Amino acid sequence: MAMKMIGLREIRKKKGYSQLKVAMDLCISREALSYYENGKRSPDLEMLVLLSNYYGKSVDYLITGHESGESRD
């Protein structure tokens, strides 16, 4: 079962990027990005690292919406 990546959608929206822009920048389909954001499909490790580098955020953040060790109040 795929995991919904809470931070992935959050950071994209904070940066004001459309799914199409991100997908084109990363050479993936918009549908694939949508599936990752909605938990219909999980990205492989290579894609997780690519997304992490693209947004300048940790993999933890992309998955949970919080940085590792950050308070989750």
C-alpha cells in the first residue's frame, strides 16, 4: 500500500508550483506526481532523492510534512 506524502503537496503549494511544472522539471508525468501526493503510488528511492533535492527538503519532510526532530504540536 502506498503512503500519502503530506509534505510533498505542501511544499509544492508553498512554492507556488503547479503539478505540471514540477512534473516537467523532473521528467515525470503529472499523473505520477499526483499519485505520489495522494498516496496512490509510492516513489522509489531514486525519485525520493530527486524530489528532496528539487525542493531542498528532507525525505522526512516530504513524507510527513515535518523535519526530523521537529516538534509536531
